[in-house]
Amino acid sequence: MDMAITQLRTDISAIPTMSVLMRFLIMKYYSQHYSFCTVGKDFLRDVLPGRILLSVDDQLATNLLRAVDNGCQAFIVDELGIENFLDLFIPVHDLAYQRSLDKRLILMLTQQNQTHLFERIRSHGALRELPNVLFVVYDEQERPTNLYHSVVGIFDVLDPTVNVVMEKIPIDWERSWKHHAFFPEKSSNLQGYVLRMATLNYLPFTGYERLVEDEDEWGEVYPNGTGNGLMGSVAERQTDIAFGAFYLWYKPYNFSTYTATISRSGVTVLVPKPKMLPFWHTPFLSFSLQLWIMVMVTFVTGIFATWTAGKVRLRLLLMTSPANRTWTEPSDLFAEQLTLSDAVLMMVGFFVAQSSSIRNDLWSCVFLFTSLLLAGFMVSNLYSGGLASVMTVPKYEKSIDTVIDFADSEMKLLGPTSYCLEEIWNASEPHLVQIQKTFSAAGPQEMNRHAHMGDRGFIVELAQHGNFAPNNFLDRQCSANLQPLKDFIYTQNCAALITNTNPLRSNLNEYILRVQQSGILYHLGIRTANRYLPTDVMQTIERSRLHQHDEGAIRLEVGHFLGAFFILGYGLLCAAIVFMGELWGSVFIRRLNETFASREAT
């Protein structure tokens, strides 16, 4: 009996006090953290560096948020504050600015309340975000009796309820308790831990067999932390991680965080391809608008100069004619004078390289008509050369090639979500501001309708290894009428969206970096694009700037002469209208003269 009591006393004396145990745990496992928080009683007799002491009161939420923002990365919680702390853990970390990884938690329970507290916190959702939890049960003498690890079990992926199993830690207090792993490594064996993932069909980034249509797709996150789509599901913690070519947007970052960069992509715009100009434009394409204006100015100036020279010449002839010659015959005056219609036809003859009646009895007329002949010769030859190039090399509408060209066109821009322009939302450049004003979010059906109409621009993404990632609004027919810009609106890095307190974030980041350096993403991207994407659509987009007539000149067709027939028809129409006007005017003047004559007779 005495030997049993002695042995019992030896066993009890070998068990450290809570103060010794907690100090040992802090120095071994919490020293790597910037600071740690204690909620309630912590059994630490002296103040250790980096400790933040919190009381269990009405200000616990505010104080805990302030402590996390000040660098608190690990926690020690006494049984009086366990339930309050677990209730506040997720909302506080969603509001905090600090995003530290690998958080550790020590929960201290008295032996008499052990069963009661275990039953209450066994299904608490916060423990799903805290794999590194150590339960320390102590007795009335403030000595640890049992230590437990938490093992998280999940019944259903769609059910957020968890079942935490308390696994007892076998410790030999007498010999090697200081060498025991109180926080074992759990990432190598997750023991059935379920990582709820959300994604959408956005090849070549992500792909899956769609079972339920999701109209929101990327979705939106609102200022109160709610949302829809993929981003909203992570912000509301309906899912743990979301994949879908997410850029590093700031708005969802307020309620979630990003993994390491998975890939790089650039955002550009699909714009309508320039159409070939109709053939009736052919006669007018030889000169630009500015050159046509100068030609018309020269034409009108020549008419005015020729008509003025004719008037002056007639007066000079009347003044310098011999005294014995009289201009009494009407036919003589009619033959010598130059009317406005004669001046117009003379200039037309000069410009189309045709002969015209030129008066050469005055040297001033000789110089004038010589200069007009030379000017008309140059204009006619330049027009002939330009017309030959226009008729053999097809002409297209003005192409939209750059972002500045697209902004200047003031064309409407469509995209699946407003986050497409999140990177340039505060830009001050005029062309980017203009693009923001013309942007509007649209669904696949509306975008497909406008793609067939060819009256809108569309956001499109170029993946890291050169593959276009078109949305599902593109088909073979409309892709032949679109072309990408030559430059990007912006480039960005793609990452996955994950909850703030997800315990697998550091492991996932390490895995992403290993995959990046291996080069397997290039292989998977090309393979996915070839297998699942409509390659003919992608090839059509990539080759959209190679027009079908770029190989050289084309043969003349009947359509090339539509412009000449258009001018002929237009001239005949104008002549007919003017002729009818002249007939009506002649009849009107004749009747007017008859009326005046009858009045004078009476």
C-alpha cells in the first residue's frame, strides 16, 4: 500500500503544472509568430514578449479585431471564452486587414466541464478553418490530465455542418513529454478533409461538366459581404475556393483572399472586321476627302477665273476694235462672249484631259489656260493612277486596330461582368475613360445577338500561352466577322479566390508554384484548347487580320464599273430634273411675258 501511494505521488509529480506546460508550448510553437492572443486565463505568470491579453466581455469582438490587425497570429483561449471566440473567429478575420497563415489555437478546459464543452463545439464551423487545435484538459490542481487533437469530418460536400472528433494524445509525462509533437503536421494526410470548390466552364483555364446552369458565373460581391456567383459563394463561405480566371480585384479581396498567381493573361477587345467598301464607291476612293475638297476648290476657282477672263476679253475687244468695224450683229457678240456654262464645260474638259476651245488672242488668256491645262493634266493622271489601284486592290472600311482607335470610335463594349474593367476603373487616360463610359454587362444571348449584328465590341482574354479564351457567345458564323485589337487594354495575373482563414492556403500556394516551374501549364493549356475549344473559331479569330485579298491584285469584275454607272445614272437624273425645270421655267416666263404684253395693250 505504501509502495502504491509512493508510486502515485511520483506520477503526479512528473506531470507539469499548467503554467510550465503553457510556457513550454508558447516558447516552442508560438515563437515563430509575430504575436499571440490570450483570451481569459492563460496560466502565464509573467508577461511574455508579443502577448496580447484579452478579456471575455462585451468588447471582445472589437478588441479581437484590433489584435488581429496588430499582428496576432495564434491564440490561447480559456473555457469561459471558447464559445464566444469560435463564434467571432470567422467574422473577425473576414473584416481584418491582416491575412496571416497557419494559425494555431490552444483551448483550455476544466476536467469537470470537458464533456459538456466537447458536445457544444463538436459541430462548430470555425473548427473547420482551424486544423491546428490543441485541447488541454486540466484538473483542480491546475495540472493537465488529457490532451486532444481535432480531426474534422464532413458528411456531405454541400452540407456546411462539420463533425469534429477529439482524438486523445498519448503522452508519457514521466519520460518524454517535452519531445512530443503537440501540433503534428496534418497537410500530408488530410483524413478526408473536403475542400469545397466552385468553378465555371471557362476553357482553357477551367472546365467541368455543367450540371446546373449558373447565370451569375463570376458574380458580384457587395459592400455588406454578400454576393452571388463564384465570388459571392466564397465571400459567403458557401465554398472554400473558386477557380475561374479571377484577376486580383480589390472588391472581393475585402471579404476573401487570393492564392499565388496561377497564370498571366491580357484583356483585349474583339471588334467588327472592316468590311469591303461597295463597288459604287470606287470612283470616289482615288482621292481622300481632303484631296477631293482641294480639287473642288481648284475646279470652282478655275471656272471663276475662266469666266472672268472671258468677260474682260470681250470688253477689251470692244474697246480695241477698229473704228470701221461695228459689233451690230447678234451672232458676232454671241460667238465672242464666254458664258458660265462654257467656263464649266471648259474646266471639265481640262480635268478629264479632253480638248476645249481656247481663246489665244490675249497673252493673259494664254497663261491662264496653260496653267489650267497643266493642273488638269496632273489631276487627271493622279486620278487615273489612284483609280487603277482602287480597282485592282480592294478597299476596306477604316480598321479599328488599337485601344485608342476603339475609344475614338465610341463603339459600345460588352462583357460578362463589370469586373472586366476593374483594373482601369480609376484610370485618368482619356481613351480608358471613354471605354468605361461605353461598357455594359450583358449575358451570352445578348452578346451573341450583337456579335451577329457586328455593332459592338466584346471583351476577350488571351491566355498565358497564346490561347484565346472566348466566351460562349461566339460561334463559327460570328467569329468570321470579328478581329482582336493589336494591343491590350491591360494585362493581369490570374489567381484562385479563397476564404481568408482557409488552412490549406499555404500548401496550395506551394503546389501552384511547383506546377508553374514545371512547365506543365503550357502542356495542359495547349492540350485543353485542342481538345475542348472550337479550334476553328479560335483560328478564325487569330487569322482575322489576314484578309482574303491580301495575296495581291484581283481581276476586274462587272461590279467595279458600278461606280461609273452610278455617276452616269446620277447625271442623267440631274439632267432630267433640270430639263423639266427649264421647260417649266420657259413656259412660266412665256406666260408672264404674255400677261405683261396684254396689260400694256389695254
